[in-house]
Amino acid sequence: PPLPSPPSSTHPSPLGRWAGRVLHLALLFAMSGGGGDAAARFAASALGALLAETSTLPTDVVKVRLQVQQTAAGVGPRYSGFVDCVLQTARSEGPLALWKGLTPALVRQVSYTSLSLVIYEPIRDFYQRSLGGSGSDGKPTYIQRLAAGGTAGGLAIAVFNPAEVVKTQVQTNREGQLKMRDVISRVWAKEG
């Protein structure tokens, strides 16, 4: 069957265009046979990460706001708990504020998950060759798989952790819309 056209540019935001491109790539990979095992893992992990991050981000926004709230002398915390934070945020900033930081969160999570899944098997195979030994069935041992998973995850998060800094700053901003590029420019100027 013919491959579908890319999503139109009528999405309401850059995030919508970015998410549309990710979904389009996943669909292209699926319809074309995946372009190889690594490509299929990349597409599947990107789609899964996109859905998981989007659905859990409100919990993360509330968690971050509860963590960074400060109390002044004689004044209690801004939020009394999880539900209070959800309600106050939705009332004062609108319900969409619970998804603040979605773009950097998606950049980090989709990139991290995809990279770690794509590099896991080559790292696992490297450990199997380098450390020698296999299970009785010729497959990598539990320790080799554990080491490969830790290494793949560690490398991927080391590369994409700066997006976490951006996400946290966007999530804690209460004055209007804070753009990712503004946070990056500010952090780069102050801290290099």
C-alpha cells in the first residue's frame, strides 16, 4: 500500500507538529516493515514514550511544584498536598498548565527511551563477547543483560538529561508561557 503523507502543518502548536512527525515516522516504519530491528524498536519506543509521558505529565508537574514550594517564616506551604496543587494550578493558570513542560518532557523521554532501546542489544552483545560466557542456551547471562541495560540507560540519560533541567524550569513557571529556547538561552548564559 502507498505510504501516508506527512501530517499537515495545520497543527495548532510546534508540539502538535512534533508529535505528528513522531507518529508519522512510527507509522512509516510500521508500514514499511520497520526498516530493520533497530528502526522498529526505535519507532515503537518513541510512540510508547510519547503516550506514556503525555498521560503522566500532570502528576510530574504537581510533584515538581510540591518539591520546589518554599515556605516563608510564619507562612505555611503554598499547597497542602497533591489534590490541592492540582486544583490551585487548574484554577489559577488553567487546566492546560498541568501539561506545562510537555515539549521538553517529550524530547527527553522519547529520545532517552528510543536511544536506550536501540543501543541495548549492541551493548549486550559486546558484553557477551568481552566478558565471555553465555547461559546454557548460548544466550547472554542475566548479569550481562543487567550490565547492558544499565549501560544503555546511563548513556542515554547522560545525553538527554539537560532536557530535564528545561522541563523543570518550564513546569515551575507561573507567569505565562515560558518557551524552551528562552530557558536554554538563560541557562547557557548563566551556567554555560
